[in-house]
Amino acid sequence: MGNLLFKYRGQIPVLLFLLVIPFIFQTDYAVFSKTLIQKNNIVSFMISFLGILIRFYTVGKTPAGTSGRNRKKQIATKLNTQGIYSITRNPLYFGNYLIWLGISIYSLNTFFTIILSVFFFIYYGKIIKTEEEYLLNKFGNTYLDWKNKTPKFFPSFKNYKPEKYSFSIKTVLKREYSSVLATVFTFFYIDTLINVKIKANDIINDQILIILIITIISTLILRTIKKKTTILNQKGRT
């Protein structure tokens, strides 16, 4: 089950799209003041943006062949225990959670935020367990030593070790455009659902729409560059 969930973890937003619908249409948005909604939106964006930055940092600093960079199956030629991996064993998943958390808060439905958090930890808990078994079998005591002093999820800087690799903007551009697009589109989707629920005069938020269009264009450009050229390739990175 863990391997199956690992393979299709990129399709999680589809479940989010379906899960949020009943919560939004059961929420009475009339009880929230305009000021409260604006503050809630700012907090939501900031939390999700922090999650994206964590993903950027992790991807940009992590070399090829280490755990946490694979997508289709468990692959690791060496164990990464430095940098962000010395403060949390699962920085990409932690970044994902912050993105999800910001999106759920944007809906202004506390129950949705709670249920989404529970779902996230159950879902990713099974994936993490499968990954841990793989790493234990492959790296043995080296993995156990790292596991015993590094938090599974929420970061701790107690045993921080700086990494030797510089930040690669090329790697981030090559790998993270889809994550940004998914995040922006989800905010747009939820905002549109809320406007439908409250029967707003403008169903589409022009500001978010503009951001979405810019993100789509950027994604298409980066994807084309990635597929057709080697501009974004960097030695020692994937």
C-alpha cells in the first residue's frame, strides 16, 4: 500500500478538489467580516508560500542519487543527512503539508482544515513508513543513527549540519514548476467555489486569474525548455 501511495502521491490534489466541495457549500460566509477574510487570505497565502519555499530549498540543495528525490519508486544510492535533511527527515512532505494547510485555511472552514490534516498524516504516514523500511534495509545502522536524532516531520535545528552543495536555481526551475502551478490553480479553484456559494457578482477573481495565467505560461515555457534543451541540466543534480 505504501509503495502504491508513493507512486501516485502527485495526484493527491484531485482528491482535495472533491473533498473541499461539500465543506465550502456548507459554510456560512456571511458571518465573516471583510477584514477577517482579507487577513485569513493573507495568512493562507503566506503559509502555502512558505511550503513552496521549503520545497525550492530542498530540491535546489539536494544532489542526485539521494533519498527524497525519486518519484516512481524507491531509489537512493546514498543517504542525505545534511542541510535540511538534518532538521527533518521528510522536508518535501513538510513543505507539502504547509501548502495544503494554507489552502485549507483559505476555505474558512475549520473542519475542512482538521480533516485535511488528518488525511494528510494518515496518507503520508504510510508512505513514510514504506520509505523508512527501504532505507533501513539499504543503509542499516547509518540510517538508524540519522533516524534517532532527526525528527520525522516537524523540523528541529538541534543537530543541524550544513550541506556542501550550493543552491541550484536550474534544478528548481526544472523540477518545481508543476508544484507551483498546482498550488496556484487550487487557490483559484477554491476561491471560485466560494464565489459560487456566496453568489458573488464576479465569480472569477481577476487577480488570482492573472497569477494563474502567468503561472501556466511559465510552466509551458519551462516544460518546453526541459524537454527540448539541456539548459536546465546541472552536473550532480537531477
